[in-house]
Amino acid sequence: MGSVPVGKQPIGVGIISRLGYAVVANNGDSPTGTATIIDISTPTSPKVVTWTPSGSTTASNAVSVGLAPVGVSIDQDRALALIANSGSNTLSAIDLTVLFPSVTGGHTQGAPVATTIGLSGPPTAVAVDPNRAEAAVTNLQNAGTTAVTGGIDVINLASLPPAKITSASVSSLTVNPTGIVYDPGDPNTSPVVAGVFYVTSTQQNAVYSFNPDTGTSSTIRVGVNPYSVGFNYQTGTLFTINSTSNTSSVIDSQNFKTRDTLSISSQSQFAIDVDQFENTAVIVDQNNNRVLFLALPR
């Protein structure tokens, strides 16, 4: 439909439909990574958003973030773009509302700036829980030492600026977690089914279920090296892409059991997303230069 140039080595992307923006993490930009904000309100003619920083006469079209940014997620309620910076052990939060026109007696238009949040180690992916106003970030802790572990840092998005919640974060995972998705649970049941995060672990060949309220996790075995994960909260179906075994695993999240194993190959870390209404998995098959569309079981 359309294309637009961004920074070097774009690897992560997030969309906020109500504002008409997409945010792209440019992994190869230097001396720091950058994020490009794209106006996608007209999909056939997307445009890079530009602004003029205060005290400058030169327009800018990139937000400086941390080193080697990878995963991107959007807090839809607060219009915060969250970017995991794998090279600087940080999370960048960008307020997208500053790009909107000024309102007399209220909002003032300005240049988007990234707020930096320190993490426990190099992050890879991030997901948002809008109900708790929290984000969960997968990371590798004590990197380069013999005491290396995987971890999940929980970020309070309601505070200004956003901050890590030490009491909810987990640092006892045996290996590095990679992909992450959020399950909102069901507040209408009795007892209430709390929202959880599902996290893939490539070295453990497993999916973790993580509850930030209790700081606890449980696991289920899947194929070898599950790099990517998608989730349909309408049906409770999890779907992983297992890069080394060239398979995918279909998981019933309500019972946390693997229901089926399919022969699908891919290597990309962010290779899958799920259409919630059609219950269709859209899969980037990097090995065969194609995109696959797979109807998931209900």
C-alpha cells in the first residue's frame, strides 16, 4: 500500500490506531539508537512525522533512545511508546501526545523526547498491561558473568516518569526470556481471572506464565528455541514459532497445555501476530521469503 524511509536496521514496530501513528525502533543508528514516528492515517501515503525542537531552527524526524533498540510496544491509554534498548540496559518511554496541536489553557505542542528507565539487564521485548498500568520487559541479567539469569522487569506506567517496580520484577529465571505477550484475563468471572504475561524462553524451550501481582511464574514445554509468540485473548490460544525445530506450538492458555505441533519454519524474533477477530496467525517466514496466514483452532 505504501512505504516510507526510516533509520538504519529497523527491527521493532508498534501502532497506536487512535492517534494514527506507528513507532519504529532503528537498531543500527548511532551514536545512539533512534525511533521514527510515522503518520499512518493515510496508509497509501505514510509520512515521517517531523518537529522543530525548542531553541532550534532545524527540523528533526528521529527521537534519540538507547543503544541497539529492538522491541516496541505502545501503552494505548497513555499514548506512550516503549522501546527496549538491548545495548544500554534501558527502556525508553516516548509521550506521543506532545505532537498534537496546542490547546489554549491546556496542552502545549512540543518535540517528543525519550524518558530513560534503568533495567536489570539487556532487554529484548516489552508488553503492556493497561489494566494495572504496567509494562513487563524481558531481559538478561548479570550478562557476561557466571551468574547470568533471565529476568522480567515490571514498569509502573502511571508514575511520572515511569519507574521500575522492584517488588514485582523477577530475576530467578534460569535462561534468557525473549518474546512476550499480555493476556488480560477475565474480571467478570468469580473468582476473577487475573491478567498475566506469557514469555518465551529460547534456551529452556518453554513458555512462562508470569503474574506481576505475585511475582511468580509457571512453565510449559514447547518446541526448540521458541523465539516468537502470538496470542488471541478471544480464544485463549497461544502460538509459538520454534526456530531450531522448525515447528510451531499451539497452546491452550486456559489449561496451559500444548494442544498441537505444526511444521512451520522461521527465525525472526518478532515473526508472528494474531488477528483477534479472524483468529488468524500472520507469520513472517524468514527462511522462505514469504508471509503465511494460518487459521488457529478455536
